[in-house]
Amino acid sequence: KTGSYFSDQWSEKPQNSCRSVGAIHQPQYGESMSRPIGEPKLEIDRKNPDGNFYLYVTEGGKSRELSTFTRDREKAELFRHEWCIGRSRPKVAPPPDAVLITDVLNYYMVKRLPKVKAPKRIQEAVKAMLPFWENRYLSDITEDTCDEYVEKRDRAVETVRRELGVLGSAVKRYKKDGYVSQLVSVYRPESEDGRIRWLEPKEFIQLVKAARRLKGASEHLPLFIAIGALTGQRKEAILSLTWNDVDLERGHIDWNPIDRRRTKKKRPRTAIPKRLVKYLQRRRAQHPDDTHVITYRGAAVADVKGSFHRAVVASGIPTDGYDRVMPHTLRHTCATWLMQKGVDKNEACAFLGMTIRTLERHYEHHHPDYQKGARDAF
């Protein structure tokens, strides 16, 4: 069962001649090989016991060695696995009607999961799609089948859009790597522009007070809420923030330090709001030996989802329907407050690490100068 990200979906004898997600399989359409290639052996450099892992390959009676450029066993195994996948690339790419969707999803996970910061999201999306797309081929992906998936999935539009987005990315990667002859389009439903929940100042105060009374979170949760509402950064950015990234003397925070893995979610370097300075100074004085800013008993806090929810309930803030409050609501709150205060849009975008398009689409209507010309024309 090596190479499987879904051991419960793996089977040695797939039913209905369908290869289920789990065991790595590459299509054999049009593939030919004049000489057999032996299984590559992964070993520490035979010439240097202190060197990197090497792949030792024998093909056509000749041997060669390939460096993996690492001494880490796990990374070296990944290198070997990717090399084997590349070796099996067919000389003639098969058409979409010869490629199973489960093969495409499995290949995408093998290639993508080790390189992303949150692999669980991709795994969950693939698990949700398996019951519908199993036993189907790429040629079965049409606008009608995508609409059928949306209907049968019966989940929030944004959830289904994210899942189909994973499928679309998997198909593009499969085509890019030469395993299918034609790119297939994946259709997604239109995004819904619902009302964005943000906190009124009085609600923010209620939430902070409730967090201060919350057992087991009375120290770190109020600080998390203050940082979230006054900087507008995402939950992951706040929880991973270390004191090395906070310059209290010069008054700025670097949310994207040099050694951090870059993602599509751009993190800025921001000035520390005056109201937040006292929170940070007090926390630093109380816990001078802590590495991270948000800690519990000296250790970094992995998540605040549960404690945050309990604080919301204890605060008495309305949370029905669109009024639901979650950690990301703090980012909405900061963006809304900046617009209500009349802050320049470009400056607000730089502060939040947000694109001007997103700001204008969701928050600009809170700005006092919003459609000022049209408003004053009459």
C-alpha cells in the first residue's frame, strides 16, 4: 500500500476493472520500451557514507547513479517516486476517454500534497468527489456532469466550487506533464456574493470581555482577537507569528519572514496599530521566554477554533445565518473599519495584504466617499 494517501480506498483487485485511488498507476496507452529498466535502489552515496541519498539504476545492462540532493529519507523517497512516475510517461499521450478521473486525482495528490502548506484541504476535497467521479473518465467531465455533481453534493456553493477547483487543477497538471492528449474544462458554479459579517465596535468589546472570562483561554484568546481585528491578518498568520517577526521598537510586524514557505495568500509587512502596541508590550513582559506571540503554557497554540466559538456564544453576539462569527470575521472587521475611517484604498490593501479588486468588491461601499460624485450630483 505504498504511495497511498487514501489507504481505506486502496484495493489489490479493484472491482469493475477500475483502479481506485490509492495505488499509483500511470496509463500505458501507446507506451513502448525497448529495454527493461530495473527497480531503482535508494541508498546513501556508496562512495561517501556522509553524502546524500542516490538512486542506482540499471537499464539495458548499464548502471548509472542519480543524486537526490538530500540526506532526508522522506525527501529522497519522494524524489525516487517522482522519478519513477516520469520514467513511465507514455510516448503517446492517451485521449481523455482512456484516462480515469481517479488516476488523475491520485497523481495530483502525489505531486502536490508534499509541496502545499495545508494538504488536508486537497485531501478532503478529493474524498468528497470520489463517490461521484469514480469509474468515470476525463471525457465524462462536461458542464452537465458538473452541474449534476453540484446538485448531488448538496453543499454550500463555495464548498463545491473549491472541490471542483481541485479537480480542475488536477486535470491541468496531468495535461501539463504529458499524461493526456487534450485538456478538459471543469465547470464551476458562479460564486455567491453573500453579506459579509463584520463586528460592530460594541460587539468586538463584548467578544474580548467574554474571551477574558473563558477558562483555559483567558490569556491568549483576547490577544488573538485584538491582533485579528486590528491587523486584519488570517488565523494561520497570527498563530504562527513569532516575536522575531515583531519589532516593537520600530513599530512593525513582518508577517512573511524569509524562512517561511510562500503561498498564494500574500502576507505583508505592516505598521503596528497604536491600540495594539500596549497588548503586545504587556504580553511580551508577562512571557519573555515564549517564542510565539500566541501561546498557552509556553507552547504555540495550534488552533483557536473551539475556544473562539465558546467565546462567541458566551458574548451573546447574534450568530444565526449570515451573522455567524468565526476567526476570519476579524479580517472582515478590520477591512470594514478601515473603509469606514476613510483610509485610502491602496494603503488599506497594503496593510491587509489584499488585492484592490477584493477590497473594492467586498468593502469599498463602507467608505465615506463611496459613489460620492453620483451621490452629490442630485
